[in-house]
Amino acid sequence: MKKIIAMLLAVVMLFAFAACGNKTDNKDSDNSVEMQTNETDDTDTQDGENDAQSGTDGEIKPAVDGTLTLSLADAAIVINGKTVKMPYRFNELVEAGLPSDDSYKDIELNPEDFFSLNFYLDENRDYIVVPDYYNGGEETIKIPDAEAEGISMISYADAPEDQGVSILGIKFGMTKSEVSAMFGEPMWDEGDSLQWLIESSDSNHDGNLIVFFTTDADDGTVSEVDLNLVDWGL
């Protein structure tokens, strides 16, 4: 009888330990899920804060009183999907796909010289990208060593069409109403051109953005975009 009672007690104890073990496992599992959820929430929150701080969405906010505020990283030209940021170096533009003449590399700039270099996008020369190079040093340099803080894209076509090139997201062939919707009220509206002032959010640069259209109507299309920024070094 004692043996039977002892066996029954052993069985009861085994069930009790098993039940305790299940509770412990469940608790540990719940804690693990909770910790994982908290870590995910913290990561998502941190990532969201980083995105908000860095402004990596690539969108430029509409102008306030005719002035656009953007970072230097925003002041870029995109060529066939490849982004070239200011100061629009010659080699980077060529690597992005702008057709170059071999003689361009030998062009020299004396101290304080400006030079507007024409990259022709088509055989008829109806489409051009023009970086404005400047030598602010004390020695003569060649174009590949120069920097450009201004860049333009120009079309002489009667009805300009997208050529895979854009400045601040503006492409050939976009309408005046589309550009206005992107950037908001300009500082000046001359009918066939719109102009915004630009302030940099992360440097001493400021300047302007001027967009020309084939006509002064809302459906007039982009024929020229000029982006110019200057580092005042204050």
C-alpha cells in the first residue's frame, strides 16, 4: 500500500512539475515576444525619427513667400537615373552619361575665370546641359579640376520632350502648371518664365531657380531650367 501511495505521489509531483514548467515556458515566451515587439517598436521609431531629420524622401517642400529651402544634396541634376550633386564635376557628369568631346579636358581656366561648358544631348544640338565652371584658386586649372555651382538644361526644340535629364525633378516637356504645383508660388512670374529664390538649409549657399516655358499659357512646356547657387562663405 505504501508503495502504491508513493507511486501516486510521484505521479502527482511529475504533473505538478510539468505544469510549472509549462507556465515558466509560456511566461518566458511571452516575455520574449514582448521584448521583441518593444525592440521593433523602438527601431521603427528611431528609423522614423532619422528619416524625419535627414529628409531622405527627396521631395522639396513648396516655396514660402517665393523662396525654396533645400539642402545641397537636393541641388542635383539626374542623368538617366544617375544623380550628380553640386559642384557638378566634369568627370561625374560624363560618368553619368553626358556625351563629351575629348578636347573638353584640355580647356584651361585662369584664376577667377568662368567657363560655360556645353554638353550636347543629341546630334541636332537641340538639347544641351550647361554647367558653369569657375576657378576660384590662384593657379591655372583644367576643366576636370574645376567646380560648378550653377547648371542649366536648355532646349531649342519647338516642342521639347523628356531627354532623361532633370534638375530638381524638372524635365523637358513638363507644363507650367505642373512645375507651379511642384514648387508653389514663385517670387516672380513673367508669363513664359517662373523664378524662385533659394536658401540652403545646411550651408551658406543661396541663389535662384528660373524655369522658362515655350509659351506663357499653363500648358506651355519647359524649355530651359537654370539653377544657380553661390557660397557666400559668411
